[in-house]
Amino acid sequence: MSLWHKDWKQLSTAEYILAITDEASRYIVGYGVFKATSPNTLKVLKEAIQRHGCPDEMLTDRGTQFYANEGERKEEDISQFEQPRRP
């Protein structure tokens, strides 16, 4: 569980699925079906970490669910997803 990959995929409905997989084993460590938002991303990630522990690294695309856009970055400097972990 050294590298987790997270990605959203739109379903045939208006909903999306988020899958978090371990890159080495392709084991699905977390998933959810709902709107593709940062809070939903964090919810699934927190549940996966509670079940499997924290990975060494995480890989994502540059989607708005993971990174602040330029306007948000200028005002707040960092997205919720990018904030450092708290012990």
C-alpha cells in the first residue's frame, strides 16, 4: 500500500464513481457513487485510510476535486485535499 491512485468516472446517470486503488495490487481500497466534489473525495479517502492505513503516496489527475483552481489558489493558497495530514 505504498501508492494509491484516485480517479472519478462519470456513470450513465448524473452520478460519478470514485475509485481508490492500490497501484501495485490493483486492490480497491475505497469507492463511492455520488457527485464528484472535494468533500466526497475526502470522505472516501478518510474511510479508506481508516480501513487500510495511510499510503506513502497518492496519485491523482489535476481535477477540481483534488486541486484548487487559479482563483481559489490565489485566495486560499491550497485546496482541502492538498492540506497536510494532521497527526
